[in-house]
Amino acid sequence: MNMITRRLCLMAVPLALAGFAASPSFAQQLSLGQVSGYLNSFTSAEGAFTQINADGTISTGTIFIKRPGRVRFEYNPPEESLVVAGGGQVAIFDPRSNNGPDRYPLNQTPLSIILERNIDFTRTDMVTGHTSDGTKTTVTAQDPDHPEYGSIQMVYTANPVELRQWIVTDDTGQQTTVILGDLEKDGRVPDILFNIQREMRNWAN
């Protein structure tokens, strides 16, 4: 599970929310219902992301989300790696590897929490943290049936509500962070982007 967290998110520390859109100097804390409603308000999204790798290097790319259970991270050059979740699996494609992609069950990763068909942070024992600093609302959630899989800490801004960052803590306690740009929601995100078998064929050629 260490590998999946490193390659799925691969970010060590937040960017102090430096890339966030401007927000009022004070915003009321978002409720768990508001946060759940925001995520359930769209089924697909596309946008830029930035990650800080564990070694301090920076990677950028494009993320595609299609709920339930699908996400794709396309990394920009020079990295040019790829992470795809679909069909209940996560596949990590590394151009430096000659052994094919590493594959893991999606439901054993904290990221699966925000890829569910119906997201409900009011479920018993799902949310372990819910705070606000006056400009951002932070919600930390875990799979209540399997807290040993780790957690995901999400940072939201208000007016309008937007997901701006997440921090994944894996089963060993290692934390990784993703910084999101503005997401284009409910645009055309083809299902083929999440076809792991197709990507395996493409990478083999």
C-alpha cells in the first residue's frame, strides 16, 4: 500500500494553499452535508494538479475524475507516467519499468472515499476531523469499516464551494498531498480513459 500512495498522490507537504482561488477573509465553516452535496453535485471533472514528491521534486499534470470509482492522473513531461483507476483496480504505469503496471484494489486506498457513487460524510465513524480556520474547511474521512486503510484530509473553500486539496495518510502513517486547480465539472470525460486493459496494450507497444 505504500507504493500506491506514493504514486497515486505522491505529494509530501501542502503548498500552503498558495494556488487557491481568492476567498473572503472569513467564511463560515461548511457543514458535512454541504461538503457531501458538493461532491455529489457532479459525476465527472477535469483539471490541473500539482504534486510535491517525497524527494522534494514537483510534478504536474491533468486529473480526470468520473464517479463512481474512476480517476486518471496524466503526468506532464519529463515524467510522463500514468495512474488509472477503473473496474475496482488502480494501475500505476511507469515508463522506466519493464515489468508492466503495478495494480492494487481501489477500495483499499483512501482516495476511494471521494470516488463513491453516493458520498455521505455524515455516516457514523466516517469523519474523524472537521475544522475551519475562517477561510477554509478541512474534513478528514476514513472508511468506517476499514480505518486501517488510512484516511483522506480534504480542504474546501466556500463561495462557491470547491475542493482545493487533499492529503492522503496511508496505513503506515505516510502523508501525501494533491493540490488541485479549478475543476471543469460534468464535461465530456470518455469512459475509455479509465480502461486499464487498453492502457496496458498501449504501453506494451
